[in-house]
Amino acid sequence: MPTRPRMPAVRVAVLTSLAMLAFAGNSLLCRLALAHTAIDPASFTAIRLVSGAAMLSLAVRLRNGHWSAGGSWASAFALAAYAVGFSFAYVGLSAATGALLLFGAVQATMIGVALRRGERLHAAQLLGLALAVGGLVALLLPGLAAPPPGRAALMLGAGIAWGAYSLRGQGAGEPTAANAGNFLRAVPLALGLGLALAHGKSLDRAGVLYALASGALASGVGYALWYAVLPSLRSTTAAVVQLCVPALATLGGAWLLAEPVTTRVLLASAAILGGIGIVVRGRRRA
């Protein structure tokens, strides 16, 4: 079986950095649209998925010279659940808190599945897991700086759905084609879920543009870049490098949206991301 030519290290670093910026950009664009424009979360989700499907389909065609879709309806349902929960959660969450809850839930889901399949954690990993759980509990405890519980639950659900989507994508063939097919299938599912959850619809030019950027650039181009570079990264490196996404979202939220960075968020971020990092690095050594 022919092996892929190794990607130069500089190109790996550049593409990885751009992909992480795109992932953080999803949180910033969604929060910007829902907090500062008239667009509703259901419309944002639909436009994001349609534009993401179009961009990924174009990437498949440019790469392969023809259109070919992969994926499955089960994966599309997980993708739609993630996208709907993500958008509705960001109605009441800051970019930093939303990204942290999402990332923590994704990693917890994937680690939980690994444990269920028989993987064992050593003492340092157990300490890291306890640290991450403690950070999540501290973030959600009632108080002036606590996120709204309903919105936090929606984002945690979105993270679980994204973790399931990621697990289903392992070994699913050519990843860009699989994602393109899943995005296409997720459009009617997200529309149905969004209609069931939304009380009213509204659109404006700025909101539509943010949704298009989230779908076509932060999702479509971001995923295409990530899956292009992923074969050149060790599994642990790929997992650990994603720890920067909530940090980037926090910085972007403070800079672009003037969102306050509270002590609670900083301490919870250190605990959650540090704990997950310990668990992931321990899995690699094992």
C-alpha cells in the first residue's frame, strides 16, 4: 500500500495553527452573531451547515477531481445535535465559557468511551481526570460568575454530540468526503431540530455574513485543513494541540467582544485543560 509523502514540518505547523484558529473562530463568530445581530440561533445553524456543506463539497471536488460523498445518517444526526446545541447555548454564554464547556465535554466523552472499552488509567491520569472534573464543577457552581445552567447544559450536550461524531469518524474512510456527506445530511435534521426549538425567526445582513463565515471558513476550510494535516501528527499531539482552542476563544472574546475574563474562568480553564492534558499524555505513554 503506497504511503503518503511526509509533509514538511513548517507546513504542518502553519496548517495546524490555521485549523486551531478556525475552530476558535467558530465560537467567536457564533457569539458575535447571536449577541450583536438580529439573527436567531436556528437560522444561524442552518446557514452554517449549508455553507459548510458547500465548501467541503468543493474541497472534495478540487482534491479528487470528482464529487463523492461519504458519511452516514447516524453521524449526521450527531453533527446536527452538536450544531443546534452549540448555537442555542451561545445565546447566553461568553465565547470563553462556551468553548471551555464544549471542549471539556468532547474530551470527557472520548476518554469515557476509551475507559468503557477497557482502557485503564494510571495514578497520574486519575489525578488529571479528577482535576478536570473539579474544574468543570467549579465553573458550573452557582454564583455571580456562573454560566446560565440551561445554556451550559446545551453546550455540554453539544460537546457530547461532537465527541460521538469524532468517534464515529475514526476509520470512516476519506475524512473530507465523509464530512461533506455528513454536513449535507445534517441540513434537514438541523432545520427540523431548529424549528422545534425556536420561537421566532429573524435575519439581518451581518448575522447572515457571520453564519456564512462560520460555515464556509471556520467549519469547511477549518475541517479541510485539520484533516489534511492530521496524518502528519501523532495522536497525542493532535489531542493536546486542541487544548489551545478554548484559550484562543478566551483571548478573542476579550479582544473582539469585550467579554470579561473572570478569575473563575481562568482557574477552571487551567484545571480542565491541564487535567485533560495529563490524561491524554498518559494514554500515549501507555
